[in-house]
Amino acid sequence: MFDVSANNVANAATAGFQPSRVELGAVAPANGVAVSGITADANVPPPGESGTDLATEAVGLTTARLLYAANARAVSIEEETIGSLFDERA
């Protein structure tokens, strides 16, 4: 997600640039989320302009950061739980 958004921001001043979007999909049976595809934005920019909306990219980056933080916290809670179970057995 970060690399697609970074590419969009880096090309924000490029005339005719059509930004890409990351599509997320559910992963079964783990109930997780994974990138299911990367597509070009459907909106074609007017001649001489870029199709990148920096506000949309900022929201996307914030969303990605929060998703990564939530995943990291879930892993850390899992490690704590497994550690507690091992402590109980000892």
C-alpha cells in the first residue's frame, strides 16, 4: 500500500499521470486482509493535469499506517498469550 501511494504522490505534478489504487480482500480462513490487486484509477485526468489527489493519498497512508499498527499489536498480544500459557505449564 505504501509503495503505490508513494508513487502516486511522487507523480502528483506529472501531467497526465493516472494514479493507482490498492484493492484489499478478505483472506479465509484466517479472517485477515491482503492485497487482492492494484488497478489504475478510473478517473482520467484532464489534459495537462495529474489525476493524483493529495488529500486522498494522505487518507490512504494514514489508513495503511493504522492497519499495520493494528496487525503488529495483534501479533504482540498473541505472543504475550502464548508466553503466559507456557508460564502456566512451567
